[in-house]
Amino acid sequence: MLADAALTVMWVGLTCYALFGGADFGAGVWDLLAGGAEHGRARRELIEHSIGPVWEANHVWLIFVVVMLWSAFSPVFAAVMSTLYIPLTLAALGIIARGAAFAFRKASTELWQQRLFGACFALSSLLTPFFLGTVAGGVASGRVPPGLAEGDVVTGWLNPTSLLGGLLAVVTCAHLAAVYLCADAHREGRPELAAAFTRDAVVSGLVAGAVALAGIAVLNADAPELFHGLTHRALPLVITSAAAGLTGLGLLARKRFVAARAAAALAVAAILWAWGAAQYPALLVGSTTVTEAAASASVLSAVLVVLGVGAVVLVPSLWLLYATFQRGAVDQHSSR
């Protein structure tokens, strides 16, 4: 019971990181595709305005997930970190480079400096979710055995399922960001940008759907246990994700941007929970279950109590941050 509670809390944190941090990364992808300095200026200004106050806070969820995995399921933490250290290191470097470049570009006055830091920010935004997706694919396909560095450090993340996970992570982040930016542009009174990001959201949503459909064959051949779980136990969640994604595209066409945000978020959350349900009770596919990897009851109890206390401070603080920013944007628009 305590182990399942800890796993659920950790998965909630992973979902929050996918929804907030994922959109953050996706905004960087659209920054990369915005065009030249003049042509893409308006799009980049909106992106910077949208993610500027919250980009650091979004990574709180990643830290939360890593600490939960280390505290509650340390054997799995050791196995994942030692087998998949290459993509994890690249992802960490990407997060650092992305944050530094974002800050330096804003402070730069020369065009060449802005372009240099902008390119670093955008490329890091593209590569970081890809590497994180390969980690998820390596775990989901059963390529992480228990023990320290017992798995292959190369094929553990360079394999069909990991590459599918990386590609799906990138296009999903891009889709989330485009949907979020539609609402931001509409709220800021920029119909031309709202229309542009609507097109981006629809295209990226269709691409994500196509990648997911192509992934059926990949998972069937390369990750049969995950495929079986997704097509049986987790099938209702998979259907929910697909339905929410299609609903979101319809809402975008009707310019109901706030509702489209909720639909896109539900689509991403549902597929994440479908992965968890398909793999449960295994944390390391084919070897280690939740019960086997869990810490002692006293440790789990202490972790959950501390999380409860911390949530009293963290959750309202994050809510206030996001709400203040959104309210500030509305107030600024109404005062024009």
C-alpha cells in the first residue's frame, strides 16, 4: 500500500513535468522554427514572454521525480542511472545549456550574440526532451536490468523503442507548447499569432498521432510486454488519450483555446498513465516489481509525510506563480 502510494505520487510529479516542463521545451522548438531575426521576432517575443517567469519553476517537478525515485525505489534509481547515464547526462547538460542561453539571450544587445544564444536555447529545447524520451523507452522496453550498470550503456537507449520515445517526446512537447501559446496570443490580443500557433498546433498534433500509430508496429516488435499492456489493461487510457487529442484539434479549429489546453493536457497525461498501467507492477520490466524495489515501510512513511508537509508550501506557491502571471498578462492587455 505505501509503495503504491509513493509510486502514484511520483507519477503525478512525472505528469506535471510532462505538462509544464514539456510545454517549456516545446516553446523552444517553436523558437527554433520561428524563422529569421525579423520574421520570427513577434513569435519569439511571445514565447519569451510566456515562459520567462516560469521556466525555472517547471524543473521542480523533474527534481521531485528523481528524489522520489531515489528515496522510495533506490534499486531502480541505481539501475536506471548507471545503465542510462549517457542520455541522462546529455539531458542534464541540455537543461543547463538551455537555461543559460535563455538568460544570456535576453541580456545580450548585439544581434550575433542573440542569434548564438538563441540557437543554443532552441537546439537544447529540441534535444533535451529527445534524450529524456530515450530514457523512458529504455526502461519501458525492458533494457534496464537490476544492478549497477548491468545493462548495455549504448543499446539501452539506442534502440527502436527509445528512438520512438524520443521522437514522440519532441512532437508532444511541441504540440503542447503550440496549444498553450495559442491561448497566450489570443489573450494578448494578437490574432495573427494565435492563428499561426493554431496551425502549428494542428500540424504537430497530427504528426504526434502519426508517430503514435507508427509506434504500434515498433512496440509490437521491440517491446512486446509494453505492447500487450497498452492493448489490454491500459487500453481505456490509450483510447482516452486519442479521443482527447482529437477533441483538442476540434476545439482549436473553433478557437476555443482554453478548452483546447485542457484537452491537450488530458491527452498527454492519459498516455503517461497508460504507460504506467501497462507496465505495472513492474518498475524494471521483466525483473523488478514495485514491492521488490520499494524501501522499508518506515522510510516510505517518512517520505510521504515529508511530501505532504512540503506540498502545503510548494503547491500553493506554484499555483500563485502561474495565476499571478496569467492575471498579470490579462491586466496588461486590458490596460492598453
